[in-house]
Amino acid sequence: MNRVVVACALAVALMSQAAAQYPNRPVSVVVGFAPGGTNDILARLIAAKLQTRLKQSFVVENRAGANSIIAADYVARAAPDGYTVFVASSGALTINPATYSKLSYDPQKDFKPVALLGSFPLVVVGNASFKGEKLADLKKAATRNSDGALTHGVGSSTFQLAAEYYARQAGVSLVQVSYRGTGPLVAALLGNEVDIGFVDVAGAISQINAGKLKPLAVTTMQRSSVLPDVPTIAESGVPGYDVPVWTGLVVPRNTPDEVVSTLQAALKDILADPDTAEKYRPLGMDVGNVDGTALQRRIADDIAKWTDVAKAANIKVD
């Protein structure tokens, strides 16, 4: 038998054996944001539950910066063996392709979807000095400013597009100030560095409850279960506005199906566990599913939608 054929057959056999024994060493769970935001909180929750079910360490690794591009590129280039997984925001997989003219990764070609972990709204908040209690007060506040604009903190490309989409429809001018995730953005709001922010519910809820941030609206068509008294943007004068945010778990494209199946089996039990739903509730998050094919379709559909929105809002990063 040809030596090359033998070598290839041996390599395949060894790969299959390794996949069957997965995981037999620690797994890196990569997050594209600094600690404190929903993705980070969710990643730590899921990592702990995977560790319990699969009897191996799942260690969260924060690779913040560039709207998750750093993290996404790192995972796309990682060995496709299941030991590097990506808790990916919808921004990394669907908004970056719509807003960046060049990306070092292709969300549809470089990753294999494993599971939709959950979805949630953003909440529009004002800092303690913000004058008003409703979303309509944004326009009044902008009018009072000498330049007619409000400063808007941006923790990710998702936040930016959600805010700009609202601003163009509502006729409000926003001056963008960028931060490396929800944690730094919330700190900036508390320090009155920026006027408003579109923020993860989980990252802002404690400060909202403490009266340090003012919740003005949520970005989904339905109100949040943890902020039931806060109206939606659609209720607040922008009919049809609906921007849910979601988080998925993906792996490098050539990761063996056996590894993906192992992760999906564990995640199916985790997502069906009532304890998971209970821990999701403070995040304002709905539990997802392990339908990788459906997640692949959602990625494609959302890229098309956000590309249209970005084009209409003239948002493009070179």
C-alpha cells in the first residue's frame, strides 16, 4: 500500500480515536469581550456546567477588542480539535461582516455552529445626570445640547448598529465613544463620561436597581421579564423596531463531528435544566437550543439583514 495512503489512514484513525476520547484535557472557552458583560457571564455559566457534565476543565479566556474580531480570528485559526471553542456574540458572527469592509475570518466558512445558547434584548440607559425618564427625552436632551448631539457609549459593534438604527429612525444625533465591552461602558456611564448607552441587561441590571442608571427602553418587540416596567423602543415612538441579541457556541470549521456531538449532547441537557433557565433570568435571556443547522441559517439571514441596515445607515469600517 502506498505510504502516503497509509499515513493518511493512520492520521484519520488517530483523529477519530482522539475525538472519541474528547475531552481528555482542559478546553479553552474564548469570549470576545472584557469580563462583566452578558457574553462573559454566560460563558462562565456554560463552562461550569460543561465542566460538571464532561468531567474536564472548561476555562474562560477573555480576548477582548476590535468588536470580537481578535477572539473570532483566534478561534478560526485554532486547531480544529474541540479544545478551543467560541462563545460568540451575534455581533461577531453577523454584524461585523455587515460593518467591516475586510475581516480576517468568514463567519459562514470558518466556524461550525454547535448551539444557540440564548437570546436577549439590550436596554437603553441614561447616566445619573440624564434629564428625563423616557426614550422620548433623548431628543429633548439632544436639543438642549449646544451641538445638538448626545454622547453614546459603544461596547461592541452590535451596540453601535442598534443605536445608530434607532437614531436614524428617531431623528436623534449621537456621538459615538467606544469602549472594550459592557463592563468598561457601564463604568463610563457611572462616571458620567457619556450620556447614554445601549447595554446588556445583565451588565446594567444591578446599577439600574440601585438607581444609578436610568432605563429608558429595551430593544426587542417584547418587554424584558426582568425589566417589565420598561417599555420597548417600538412602544416608545419607533414602530417595528426589533433588535434581539443572541449568543452561540461555535468551533473551528474542521472540528470532528464526534466532538460536536459530544458538546451538543451535554448542552442539550444543560439548556433543558430548570437551573439553567433560572440562572438565565437575571440576564434577561431566553434559553436557546442545539440545532446547529438552524443556527447556520440564522447567521446567514442576520448577515443579510444587518448588511441592509448598515448600508442604509452608511455604517462601514475600513
